Amino acid sequence: MPVSHKALTTLNHRIYFGYMKTVINIKTEKEVKIDAQKLAKEMGFSLSALINAYLKQFLRNKEVYFSSASKMSPKIEDLLGKIEFDIQRDRNVSPSFSSKKELGEYLTSL
């Protein structure tokens, strides 16, 4: 049974609108775009997929999250781990001081 032109057109519109995408143009520095694309690729994503996921999260949560906190390097994490270890065992920890004079006396005594 042949499909009428009207039925085919209706079918095509349903398929087309079901997967319709739109384009968002943004301005950013060239290096930012290149670095973001590289990082996204390293993580197994396209930059477009990451931006789409962020936009969906923005709509779902109705909030924006920015962080300027850098990740600590493994060297700093290791150092802080050693410091916490010493603090828990009261090693390599100075007493508290209530004045500059007390601090000066303590440092002079070392």
C-alpha cells in the first residue's frame, strides 16, 4: 500500500521535530575553546555534550555554581596528610601564644 504524500510529510515532521536541535553562539577566547575541547575529549565527551549537560542541570536545579578553588597538587595533599598526622600525635606543634613577647621567647629558645 503506497504512502500518501501527506502521510509521509506528517511522519517526517514528527521525526524531525522530535530530534530538533538549535544552535547557541557564544563568544569566548580561542584558547579557552581549544583547551575545553581537549579536556572534554580526554574525559570522553564532546564540548557540546558537556555544555548541554550543564544547561540541563541549570534548568533542573535553578542554580549556578562557580568555584575558584584549585585542586591541591599531590605534593601538597601529602604534606597536609603528614601535618594532620603530627597534629593528632601532638608532634611538631608549638604551644599557643597570647602575646608577641611569648612567641619571641619561644622562638629564641629553639
